[in-house]
Amino acid sequence: MKNNIIITGGGTFNKGAQAMTFLVVDRLKKMFPNKNIVLFSQKEYYATNKDLYNFIFFPNDLKAYINAYSRVNIFKDKKTKNIKNSLINILEDTAFNIDISGFKLSSQFGIFSPLSFLLERALMKRYKIPQYIFPQSFGPFDFSFPWSVIIKSMTRKYLKYPKIIYCREEKGYQYLSEFKLKNLKLSIDSVFYSKELDLENIFKKIPEKRTFEISNNSVAIIPNENVLIHNKVNNIPLIYRDIIDELLSFNKKIYVFRHSSEDLDFCKDIKNQFSDNQNVILLEDDLFCFELLDLLSKFDYVIASRYHSIVHSYLNGVPALLLGWSFKYEELAKKFDQSSYFFDIRNKLSLDMLKSTLKNLNNNYIIEKEKITSKLEEIRQYEDIFLTIF
């Protein structure tokens, strides 16, 4: 009987990754109370706040991965060798692995992200650890040579091994189908399977929950720094300024806050365009995902670019105007009959069209709430992905 369950692809700083991590840790502790839950994450392992949590952190060090896979110290520095030895001990005592990466196997993120994802799959195969790839996005695979050959070869070889691979989108399913995989299945994002968390499974000491008094007739803006990275043709500050001007003309109160730690500066930049306007409010608190879920329930609608901020909004029946940069936003909106509110910032946007859509959302958000709530009831009838374990 092996004692560990390894979670890969999770985290605590990005609140989408945190929501998936907390969900999986909670469900696994309920299902397998005697197992050790080990989260592989470099950033979390070296963070100062990891002692908050009631599960184990271990660094996903690529050099240690390669040493552990080869069983030879290709990288000979002492730190890597020590991590490798501990890593092998964990791997040899692991019952199974669940990967909860949101979006890593894609050419949109350079080479490090997809390579680390595939090395983890190779490592689990090497140590005969059953793998379950929970719902996430995949593709495209537009790598330049020689990485195009390496990544596609690794994908073909190592993605045959997981027990099941859940694709969040039909587009990702199509991308992976090119590799003739027989373990693919479509599913909604895992956060939609959320039930009330038992916080004792997450924290050593349960933190006091923070709440906010939000004015009636309010809208949230949740930006994403990736919009700046993937945009090539739009003036993003101007887009946000025009959106807020339009919202102010509707007599809305606007709250700007982050759904990932790295977006705080972006939030501040948005607020700085309206530094003297008391109806544009910056919330700087670094909230837990369950606090954000409660906070988002208090708005008429949201202007969002973080994927899981939209998931959390939909879980509350709250509509969103989506400023996205990937097919994952488009398909999420489509699932909830909200396609008309999706804008892809990789394309040149019409500000007039954007403002017209925003006006439509403002006039019809109650109707859109009803649509989302109805679709949510349908989604909750889907097969529970946790029932596929073993």
C-alpha cells in the first residue's frame, strides 16, 4: 500500500490554480484520509506562507526530474542531487498522480511550460505511477524546429500512459486527437465540481474569512496581465478607460481587483486612470479563492480576463464581458450561452462594438443571470471526474 498522492500543475498564488488545488486536496482527503497529499510546485515550495497549509509541498525541479528519470546524476550539483534523492523516495511510495495544470501543453507559452508538463508525465510513467489528467486546455502545437519534433514526439509517447485525459474544450480535444490517443474525454473545468470545502483539510489553522460591503449597482473588473502579453493590435489601457467611462455613465460603482497575485500592478494602472474618482475602487487584498467566490456573487456583472474569475462568476450566476486571448474563453462562454460577450484581444477590437455590447449586458444582465443559472444546473448533471479514480 503506497502512501502518497502527487498533485502536479497546482498552486496557491494564481487563484484559479488555488481553487483547483483546494478542491482536489479536499476531495482526496475525504476519499483517501490516510494518504499524504504532495503538491509539486517550485514557487510554493520556496514561499514563506507554505506553513499555512495542511498538505506537503515539493519542488518541481526540472534538473532533479531528469536525474530521477535517468537514475544517473547528469546534473551533479549538490542541491539537485539532494532533491533527486528525496524525489525518488516520494515517487516510489506514490499511489497515483493527478495533474491539474490549467493550460501548459501549448506553443503559446514558449518551451519551458510544455516541456515541464511532459517531463512530469514521463517521470510518472518511469515509476509506474497511474496518472489522471484533470480538465485543462491543450494546444496549439505551433513550435519551431527542433522543438516541434521533440514536443510532438514526447506528447505522442507519454500521453498514452495516463488513465484518462480530460479536455476542457473541443478545440483542445481536436489538437490531442491528432496523436491517436484513446484516453481522451471532454469535461467542464474541475472548479465547476466544487462543493463546500472542508477548510480543515486545506489549512493547519483556518484563517478568518474576509468579507466586503459592496454597493448596490456595482460591477467588478478583474484584469489579466496575459492580455498585455498576447495583445498585438489594441490599446489595452484605452479599452479599459472606455469601458469604465461607459460603466460610469450607467451610474455603476466599479471595483477593480486581482484574481492572481501577478495582476496587482495592472489593477493599480487601471485605477490610476481614475485616481480622483471615488466610484472606481481598488481592492488590493490578496484573497483566497473561496473569498473571491463570495465577493463575485455581489456584482451585477463583471469585466473579466482571468479564466477562473469567469468560472467563479458563472458559479454565482453572474454574467461576464470576457476580454480573452485563447479559445478557452470562447468555449467557456459558449457553454453558458454567453458567446456574444466574448472579445478576443488578439484581434483588432471595435470600441463602438465593445461599448454597444456592454450596454446590452447592462440592460439584460438579469436575463443573462437566468441563462447562466439554467446552464449551471445542466452542467452539475455531468459525471463526477473524481469517480474515475481507481
